[in-house]
Amino acid sequence: MTASPLPQHDRDPESVAGHWLLARMGKKVLRPGGKELSGWLVSATTVTGKRVVEFAPGLGLTATLLLDESPASYVGVDSDADAVAVARHAIGGRGELVVATAQETGLETASADIVVGEAMLTMQGDSAKRQIVAEASRVLGTDGRYLVHELCLVPDTLDDEIKTGIRKDLARSIRVNARPLTVAEWTHLFDEAGFEVESTELRPMALLQPRRVLADEGIVGVARIVRNLLRDADARRRVLAMRRTFVAHDQHMSAVGFVLRKR
């Protein structure tokens, strides 16, 4: 089976969204907490025999982890047809993929036991965040679980001016209007939509740190990424600029995982 083109494949390295540029360079793990936090999320609740819906499955890595747990069903939802094709290639015929927004999935009410969303709420404005979390609540049945993996700002008492500066720097660097929240702000968002937090897990936001890249991608993966960056000077400049942004704000950024229960 031939791999599908990545989303934004027709954009130049200066304008493509940061996560898809990294994927273009061969990076497979694009979540802020890496493979470790994605694994924690999947293992934090029982997936076997459950109806699972995933918002924005990306390259399909977490979809594969979920499907390996033998759910009753799996549906991935993404608004980008190219992204859906990539995820479909990753999971083969083991699940269903649909082109739709996370705000309006078109799925039936109470049709899922578990909804999963990673590194996608951060990329939305406040209104869209609320709409997506409300849609997760609608799709979930009573006592369902919403598993979330996002970027967060720390500590909860972080000054608003610093928050604004971080968000602006991220938007300039990754070419997406990223708006990470503090743990307290994420919790408030979920609470308003009728979710209670069962567990929270923090991990360093070390997406482009050598140790994390090696842990996530392995030696062969690292070699592939380095080779591609050496061949593409424009992409290399963008990736190094993203890394500088992440390092500059390292003390105030973290990856966070939530296991939420629908009340």
C-alpha cells in the first residue's frame, strides 16, 4: 500500500504548520508529551470492548495503540481529508475514519464509551475549545471517559502577560494559533462541559529535545530526520526556530494528560 500525501504537502517549509513540517521530515511522534504520555493515556482506562472515537488521529499512532487493545469499535474524525487518508493507511482496515470537524462530528449521541483527543484543543480558540469539548460530551454515553493529551502552561498562577507572550511566540513559530491553558484553566473548561477529572499526568514538553526524539523515534528514526533536515535548508531553519521557542519557554510549558469522566 502506497503512503498517502501528508496534509499541507503543497505548502513551502515557511508556511506549513509546524507539526506537519516535522512529519514531512520523518518525525512520527508529534504529541507534546511524546509516546510515553500517549501510552499512559491509553492504559489509564479499559479500552477492550469499548466504543472508541478519536478526534484528529494525526499519523495514527495512538489509533494503533487503541486498536491493539481490541475495542468494540474505533472511529477517527478529522476535518482534513489528507489527514484521514494518512490515518487510514496507518490502521489498515481495523477501524473507521470520517471527514468531519470535531465540533460537529455527525456521530450519534451517546454512541461512544471513550473519546480521545491529543494535541488538538491547544490549536483552537476559546470558542472552538468549548464546542469540541461539548461535542465530546454529546458523543459519550453516561459515565463515558474523555482522554485528553495537550500542551499546558505552568504554574497555574502564571502572569497573564507571560501567557500572552508564550502564545504569540508559539503562533509565530509553529504557524498555528496555539492557545495552551494552565491545568486549572483546562480543568475549568472540562468542568463547564460536565466532566470531572479522574487523573492528571504531567510530562516535560520536550518534543524537539534530543533525548525525547531518540526515545520516541529510535535510532533509525533519528537518522531519517537528521538526513531529511540536512537535505532541506528551509525546513532546517524552521525546525531550529521552533526548538528555540520551546527552549525559551521551557520553564512555563508542559505536556498534560487528563482522564475525564462524564458526569
